[in-house]
Amino acid sequence: MYDIVIIGGGPAGLTAAIYAIRAGLRLLVLEEGQLGGQVAVSAEVENYPAVPHTMGWKLAFDMAQQVQGMDVPIRYEQVLGLEDHGAEKTVVTSAGSYSCRAVVIANGARRRKLGCPGEDTFLGRGVSYCATCDGAFFRGKDVAVMGGGNTALEDAIYLSGICRSVTLLFRRQAPTAQRRLVETAQSRANLRMLPLTRVAAIEGEEMVRSLTLCGPDGEEKGSLPVSGIFVAIGLAPDNARFAPLVALDEYGYIVSDEACKTNVPGIFCAGDTRTKLLRQIVTAVSDGAVAATQAERYIASLG
């Protein structure tokens, strides 16, 4: 029997773990991938307080090291669902189940897919969702990035430093990213932008060879020869496994207030997985601290 089971080892989950173990609670962190979450695959981080500039993997590594140094138990298992038995909760995983008094869901969100022909076929053979992970495989080659937000611009800028050319595709008239990122992208000689464009299909043989392009309404816009396509069109929650026990909004995010409480007493949420105005590292760690503190108070109320 654990006091708290934390689902997810990203910034929100790791922060929750720090607060929980400092409170003397018996806890367990469950992570199905790698510690650090989306931060671990981010190119650069420049907006985290007291850390003017760092690489995403470095910040994720430092967070993980701090938690592991506090002897927090971590198990790498996929969470399949939750059960509510009042004062006792059950977290069901691919390896078994764990009983606890409270749960903190901090599973983050996944990269959205294009949903076009060839995307799944060429995954790992020219289709990638992580520029910092896979960019080195395309050194000196022509690549494309799909997306107009901060992540897409960051990916395109990073790739422009190692690839022969980068084509940034986005559906709107102009990128939605921060002005600083747009200006930096515009200053790169080997980076061009194609507005009002999306990917209709990904073509190739053993590897990606080209992209079939179209306009926002599906009108044909020709073909773009590339060796790779990096998809950065936003995040999507992965919370169906917690429903209908835990209430979700129309987009699949967990409905929560600023106390990180869900509709189920004893089940809390933190980070990108919940309804909120801003999804950033700094707001994720804030949620983690709040969720762990609220879980501690809930456990105390059980007597």
C-alpha cells in the first residue's frame, strides 16, 4: 500500500515526487517511456527561471538525477487504468496493479500525428517527431518541418544548423510562434517557409523521398523532394484509459481546477494532461508541487 502513486516522470511528475518524499510519504513513480517527458526531446530551453539557457535533455537529466538521488522508487510500466474504492485506489499497469491512498496523474501529452498516407509506413525511416533525437541522421540532407508553433520553429532552427536545407510548412498565413523565433528562422539562409501548406501524403521506397503538398482546403500544391519530415503540430492528451472514472473535457484533457483536483476525491492531475491556459515546463512543475501538497492533505484527512 503506497500513500501516493504518481503516473508520469516528466517535470510535473518528478516535482510531485520531490514534494511527496520530502513530506515523508511512501510513493511510487510509474513511467512508460523516459524520465523528463517532452523536455527530454526539446532542443533548447531559455525560459526556465535561473536557467538562462540549457539543452532540454540536460534539464530533464538534472531533474531525474535529483529525484533518483532522493531514492524515489521508479518503475517503467505502462498504466492501463484506474480503479476507485473510496479511501483506496488501484493503479492497473501492464505488469500488475498497485494500491494507494492517492493518485497524481502527470502523464503529459503526446505529439499529434499528421494522419496522412505514408506517415506510419515511414516512421523511423524519414518520419520523426523529435528533431533533437533524430536530426543527426539527416546531416547534410534536405528536410521539412510541419508546424507553425514554437516547437516547430525551434525544430526548424535547430535542423538548419546541420541539414542542407529546411522547409517549414504551416497551414496558416503566418507562423503562430513567438516573434523572436520567427525572426531567427527568417535569418537562416537555408530555411524557407511555405505558408498555407500541409502534407497530403508522404512518398518513398525504403526511405522518405518526397512529400505531396496541398493547401488548407486540399488543393494540390505539387511535390517537395526531402529525405525526412519532422512533425510538430501540437500535443494530444492520452487520457482515455482514465475515463469515464475521471472527467475529461471535449479535447480529452482532464478537467481540473488550480488545486489540481479531479472530479474523484483522492485523484489529482498535473502538467500538460489537465485543462489549463498555459502548458510550459514552469507551469508543469508548479502543478506537480500543488498536486502533491493537495494529495498530502487528502491523505491526512483520511486519518
